[in-house]
Amino acid sequence: MKIYTKTGDKGTTALFTGKRVPKHHIRIESYGTIDELNSHLGLLRDQEMDTHSKSMLVLIQEKLFTVGSILATEPDKDQRLKIPRINEDDILLLEKEMDQMNENLPEMTHFILPGGHTTVSYCHVARTVCRRAERMITYLHENEPVPETVLSYINRLSDYLFVLARKLSYDLKATEIKWVPEKMD
């Protein structure tokens, strides 16, 4: 099977159903940003960390393929997708994981500057790409409906990545630098 098709040479690409749209279409931007996020999560997963966190990242990467498939399909053709959907249990799992990680973390009293260790920084980059994906998907949702579970999952995922970054800082004994703005007179 050849990877190149030449069908996109004129600036369009096909959705899952075969409908062609411009490569800059918000639907393409949405699932393209999910793909970018998935790649960042792969880079994060390649770092040293506990087995459970790595397993969670694999599961999340699989869910992001589901999200990408949903976003690559027009809402009125959704029934053509023969894959499990994002559901409330997927969202609850992220919440449960965050609650468990937070149990061992120091209380957060200020915003934290991203960084402290390369692994932590990769996690923060993934978090910000996730937020961009969320912005794209909500923009798409204003024009064409996106399942609410997808919107919730991506919102919760960025929160999860923030808590994971804090957990990784803790595990790696990296210093969290608090953002304390200068007081103005």
C-alpha cells in the first residue's frame, strides 16, 4: 500500500466519509491538533516514569484516536463509525486518576511555572496542545455539533495533564517554581 495518494495536492483532504474539504477547514484543524497532541503524549510516554502513568498515557492515546475519528466524520454520518465512543466512564477515569495523584501532592497555593525537568516540560507542552485542541473543537462545535462527551473528555484531559505534570515533578524531585507576581504600588 502506498502512503501517498496525490489526492491532496490541490489543498483538499477527505473526511472519513469521503467528502472533500479544504485542508484548513476547522474540522481538519481540530483532529489535526488531536493528532499533534497524541504525538506529544508519545514523546512524554517515552520518558522515565512509573508504569501506571505510562499505561494511562497509552489508554489516553487510544482514546485520542477515537476522538480523531469522531472529528473526521460529519455529524449526520456518525452512524458509519463502527468504533466505541467516548463515554462518561472515560471522563470519570481521568477524574479518578487526578484525585489519586492529588492525594500525595503538596497543596497548590499559586500558579506554577512550567518546567523543572524535561519530562515535566513535555507534559506541560502536551497540556497546552490539548488546550489548543479544545479551542479548535469548541469552535467547530459552534458550527457543527460535536458530542458533549468529546468536549468534556478533552477539557478533563488538559486538567489531567496538569496534575500529571505536578506528580512527575514530585516523583522526579523537581522544584516547582511558583508564580508570585510583583506587587504594584
